[in-house]
Amino acid sequence: MGACASMCESTPDVPANIIADPEGPCHFVVKSCSMFNKDYEVYRDAVDENNRWLFINREGKGFFDPTGFIDLENYTRIDPENKKKGQVLWKLKYNEKPHFAMGATLDDSDSEGEFDAGMLSQLARVLMNTGNTRFYRMKWKMFNEAKMKSVKIPGGAFEVKIKAKGFCTRQINITYTRDEHGNQQRHVSYDDREYVNKITYKVKMNGETIDTFSLNCCEGRELEWDCGAFQASLKSGWFSRKPHEIHTKPGIDPGFALLFGHICITEFAPDEIKKDLKPNWMLCPGYVPP
């Protein structure tokens, strides 16, 4: 089987040459195992059979439980009860269903002067949107967190707070036609779009903030993360199944930096956030249902 298999079962075979656990600054290349799950194989420097290094193993509790678990494993498999499980270097726990606030439920005290349709009176918006073409804009914020801990070498434990903000738009078009009997028929179409403006990551250890950094998002451009632990980028659009690269920095456990960078690029990146966003337009001030 060599590298990762397809479909839901994607645990890779042990490579012929097991590379020692990472130390010091590293260059990781992370490649998806399958389009049907969230497992990844990690390579040293470049995707090559001889460079297979680590395995990012995503597990969940169940269909109705949004809790996600990710284990960063090596290929040393010594557990007779679980022959497909390598030694776990780092473990991460996060919520796959983040909390969103929007519209009337949104605390917009830190809007930083951004334009918002809320600056118009609700009455004005109602009057503007009672025709056959209606446009609405609603701001939103997202909140999530993740917890990471070192397993093979006990001692490291971190908490990551993630905040994101953006806006969504809806254009409603109402048209009328007549059937063969002359009866008028009403048709409603929707054009919904979601945008991410900014994502902020805060890393805490023992309750104290040790790093804070942000990702300013602009649709269509390459995304770049740069913090005290790693530097990474996401090419070819906002979301891609192509391998992503993570460069870890000196003085940082490379396993921590790898797993942290990976979760920022995948679960806490713009495209994944937009997938989780479900705008409730009834919370938009001035919204008039068609």
C-alpha cells in the first residue's frame, strides 16, 4: 500500500526507513491521505517515498459529537493491541462546530470602523428592500478553541483561542411569469455569499498568553501564517487538497509547531470556517422575507 490508501481507511503502512522523531527547525510537507477523511501524511522536505516521516491521524467520537481529536504519530508501532497505531507525539482536541454570532446577536463593540449596513436605520433598510430586487449584508463573528498536549515527552500543554470575523450577503430576486392559463406565478431566487475578513489566534500556556497573531484574508490571494512557532502558506486558492508546507522555528518543539500549523491551515482557515457558517437571515436587522 505504501503511502495512504483511499476511501475511509487511510492508515499508511510503515515505511522501509523509519525517520527519527523531529528535532530542531524542520521543513514539513503535509499531504492529504484521502478526500473522504481528514488524515494526512507528513514528509521531510518533499513528497517522496523515502521521506515519509509522520502521520496526522484525525478521529472523532461519533456522528452526533462535534469533538474532534488529532494525534500526531510516528511509525514506531509497538502496541500489540493496536498494530496500526504509532507512538503519539502530540494530541489535539477541538470543536468541529464552532460558535457563531451574527446580526442582532452580534456584539460589534470592536468593529474597528468597518462599514456595516447597521449604520442605516432599520426603517430605511425596510423601505429599501421591499421591491423585487433586495440586497442584505450581515456581519458575523466566530469563536472556537483547541487544546494541545505533548504525549511522548510529557510536560507541554497549550490552549489556542480562535476568533474570526467577516460578513455575508444575500441578494433576492423576485420575478413573475404566467402559465398557459394566464395565471401569474411568483419565483424567488437567492444569491448567498460568505466572506472572511480576519482570523486571530491566541496561544496560552498555564493561563498566560504566549503568542497572538492574525491572518488578514483577501479572497483569491495566497494565505500566509507567520508566528513564533511556524511559517506556512496555502497556495492555489483558499482551500486545496495539494500538500501544504510548514517551516518550524528554532527553540520550538517541531511536533507542536507542525500540529499547530496544520490545524490553522485546515480547520481554522477561511474555507473551513465558511463551510461551518450557516447565516440566519432572520437575525439581520431590516430583513424582509420574500
